[in-house]
Amino acid sequence: MRRFLLTAAVLCASLSGLTACKSSCRELSEKLCECALNSVEKQACQQRAADEEGRVEPTAEDEVACEAKLEGCDCRTIETEEGKKACGLAR
């Protein structure tokens, strides 16, 4: 497991100029930030997401759940019950 994580970290660092190596949960957080009403709120949301990622590391189960939510989460439906469920904001 350690070898895999080390390999992933090296790969992520070497490809950082080509692609973003973000966790699924971070990607979902940033996708939710896109729903902000203006650029100031969006930037503040993205900063909170970065701060939280540094404070709380998602588990493998969290990552799987976030990955599943990425496709269905949509700003146009975020205010509905189904939209909240699709983004992981409600059960």
C-alpha cells in the first residue's frame, strides 16, 4: 500500500503541469463552489475546500462516495431535494 501511495504521489507531482491530481472529494467540493452566486463567494468556497482538505483527509470510502456524486451533481438542480441528494448534501 505504501508503495502504491508513493508511486501515486510521484506520478501526481510529475504530471502536475499536465493534469490536476485532486481527490474526488476535492473535485466535488470545487464543483459545488461553481454554484456560488458570484466570484467572491466562489473564491471563498474554494479556499474553504482547500483548508478542509488539509484538515480532514477523506477515507477510501469517502472517495468512492464522492466519485459517485461527481456525475450527477448539477448547479441547476442544487436547490431541489433531488439535486441536494445528487450532490451529497442530503440523504
